[in-house]
Amino acid sequence: MLTKSLEDYLEAIKVLTIEKKVTRVKEISELLEVRSSSVVNALNILKEKGYIKQEKYGYIELTDLGEKEAKKILDKHKIVFKFLIHILDVSEDVAKIDACKIEHIISDETLKKMLKLLGKKKQTII
């Protein structure tokens, strides 16, 4: 099981990989607003656990395991974010902050119920 912090790093790697095709320590540091040394420490843990590959000072790549977990985290984030905006009518700024917190603790059952409500509101939201 990953900590909230490690999930944030995986999600950041996934987002950056989607946007830029390659991911570097500096970009993760900027996105998460943390020091490069913190990124390096987290990457070492993720590498030990088999979630990423990285040559020394090279690009960071998700392994198949990392890709699967990062997609799951990112999907949770998107669902919670859209639920907060479209169902609860929360502002985007608040929804962004709250979704980052909720994605780490939400149960699969609750997530499925959110998806169901989103689907009833508009079939093409997700």
C-alpha cells in the first residue's frame, strides 16, 4: 500500500507523462511544489517497490504496475473533482483542493455511487 505522498508522486508522473511524454525530477518538484531532494527520496522508494524505472539522472518512466496504479489514482481524482463541481456545485478552486485530499481515502463503493450520480446528471461527463 502506498502512502498519500507516494500516490501524489505517481499521479504527478502520470500527469507529466501525458502532457510532455517524458518526466524529470525538476518537473515533479515544480508541479508538487516540493524540493528536488524530496522527489529523489520518493522516487527511490517507488523504484524499490517496482512502480517506476529511472536511470541515474534520466527520465522517469512508470512500469506496468506504476501505470496501473497511477491511472487508478488519476481516475479517482477526476471522478471526485467532477462530482464536486457537477453534483455539489463546488467552485473549481475548492474542488481541486478537496479532490486531492479525498482521492486518497475514498472507498470503491462511494466512488461507484459518485459515478452513478454523474451518469444520471450527464452521460458524457466522464
